[in-house]
Amino acid sequence: MKVYLLLKENNIISGWSYTRLDQTVEVEVDNPEVIKVGIDSYEDGKIVSKEVPAEVTKRLRILELKKNLLETDYLCWKHADGDLTDEEYAETKAQRHAWRLEINELEGE
């Protein structure tokens, strides 16, 4: 699969796209979803994957969980306004609670 990489000055991948943009590098990859933006680099015509430090992985997971909370905030308001019943909101409420517990656990480490 052909993707286009946007590189920082030190060849660290700062983003990728299926569309050619100015100053992008074309590369063939099996699965672009595994490209670790900000960590992987482009060297000698190929993507070089770096080991992701545990602290970085933890921070990325916290950001992902907080993003999940933000994306479901509107359901809290719908429930508070009476537009969702307790039954309709129950699964979202449980998931949000699980995300908060995981965030607290990761931030406490």
C-alpha cells in the first residue's frame, strides 16, 4: 500500500497520508496504521521502527482514554437533559467509569 510520509528535519515521521502533499516521501507499507508518528523514522528508503519507551506508551494510552471521554461527553448531557434513559445510558456510563479507573491507575504509577 502506498502512503506519503511527512518528515521532520531528523527524518522522524511527523505524519502520513494516502494523498501526496508538498514535501512528502512516498513509501510502500503493509499497514500504515502501525506507523508510530513521532517515534518511527524514515531511513534508506524504508520505515525504521523504534522501541517505544514504556513511559511514552503510558502517556499515549492516557491521551487516548481522555479522548474517549471527550467524545462521549455529549451523551452525559443528553442523559442529564432526559434525552437518554438510564437504560440507554448505562453502557456508556460503565465504559466511561472504566476509562476513568484506568486513567487514575496509569497516572498513579
